[in-house]
Amino acid sequence: AVNAAKYGVAGVLVYTDPADINDGQSSANETFPNSWCLPPSGVERGSYYEYFGDPLTPYLPANPSSFRLDPDAAPGFPPIPA
């Protein structure tokens, strides 16, 4: 999303690879946490943050008591919706 914004893209849609979702015909031991595949009702979620970890608590665990950066000033968020 960060690179796409540099070229004028307004937003990015991201879809899960269908090969990563169990088709409902596989057994439970062939789905997460025993394998990479999601169960048929699974939904992938994530983000397109430029760095690793929680952007508001860099280098710290994201506990309720952790110090947090101001979301408006935190670096690494993509400038377009993803």
C-alpha cells in the first residue's frame, strides 16, 4: 500500500489465497493450528503496516499498560486504505 500510494493508487483490496482455506472436505487436523489452512469459516485478518509489530508500541508488548505513541504521529501506516 505504501508503494502503491506513490503511484496514485487510491486504495488496495487484498484477498486471501483460496488455497489457504480448507474447502470443508478436509479433517480438522488439516486446519490451523495443525496446519497453515484456515477452517471453512475462517477469515484472514491482518494489516499493511510498513514495519513489524504493533505500530503504537514499538519494541514493547501491546499490553493495556504499555506506553503508546500518538496514532496521528506514528510512522509506518499506509497513506491509503488497504
